[in-house]
Amino acid sequence: MLFRSALFELHGHLRAANPGNQVNLRMAGKLDRDDYTSHLISLGGVDWNSITSTTLMKLPLPVQQIADWGTPDEQYFQVEDNGEIVKHKPVLEEAAAQPKGMLLEDVALFARAVNPFNRKRTVTICNGMYSRGTYGVVRALTDVRFRDRNSEYLLNRFGDSETYCILTRIPIVNGATLTPDWTNGDYTLFE
């Protein structure tokens, strides 16, 4: 349900921001050859979205998503930071009613780079460990209360860099996925 919310919120935002451009929705497995070489946005994780996994392998990012759902506590983003491997994991609260735990905080990746299939276009990845992370990272740039300051943060932090990424916390409070404020250092895990 939240993945659809992320998809439709992002689609509406892109259409409103680019009224003269065609904005298409496609399932990862149903892209045609022209879709790969246009501006491309990929939502969702490497475990089910082949575009996200293929694109992440081709990009020079120091972030990798590990999604071993068959092994407890092996779902995280891995970062190489100054030669050291750091794991950023979602926060789950164990509860008798929910043996897998209740999600309190997800981890999500926002990445922007030159499209590896057409260097005159870009690729953007919005990807959480869970769908709440994907939804939260999309909202970082679509939520009317946060999008301007988060966009300004990206501009000030990365300028005209062709490739950059943010690994961010996505808080969940009483079942509500909150929008991260990247100007507050508590939300950014890695840049």
C-alpha cells in the first residue's frame, strides 16, 4: 500500500513540476528500450526491483543494499566509509503480537547519478529496506513542508555533482511514516 502511495505521490509531483514533459509509469519488468535511456527513476529495493539492482551495480556509489530476508538481522545498507564497512539497519521493536517486530525506523537511499545507459540523462533511486523507507525518501522531496529545504540542502551540499547519494533514517511514529528533514543531522546516516 505505501509503495503505491510513494509511486502516485512522486508521479503527481513530477507531472506538476514538468507540465510540458511526458511522465510515464512502468513496472520494472515492463520497461521498453527507450525507457532505459531517458531520465529514469527507480522506486523500491534490490530484492524485487531489477532496475534498482542493475542500476546500483553500474553506479560508482559506496552504498550497497543487503537484503537477506531468510536470515535474521541481515537486512541493511552497507557503506564503505574511509576504508571501513558500516552497516545501517532498520530499527525493529520486538513484540509478542508481532514476532518479526514492529518497524520503528527504516533506512532509505536517495541516489542521483548520470544514467549508465545514456550519459545525457539522469537516474534517481528512492529505495528503502521496507516500503515505508521508500515512501519516506520520496516524501523528502515531495512533501510541501520539507521539499524546498531538502532540495536546497541537496544543492548546497552537492552543488552540480553528477553523482551523489544520501542514506537517511525514516522514522515511523504510531504507524505513521514521517518525512526526513535532511537539514537536521539526525536524519542523515551517510552522504
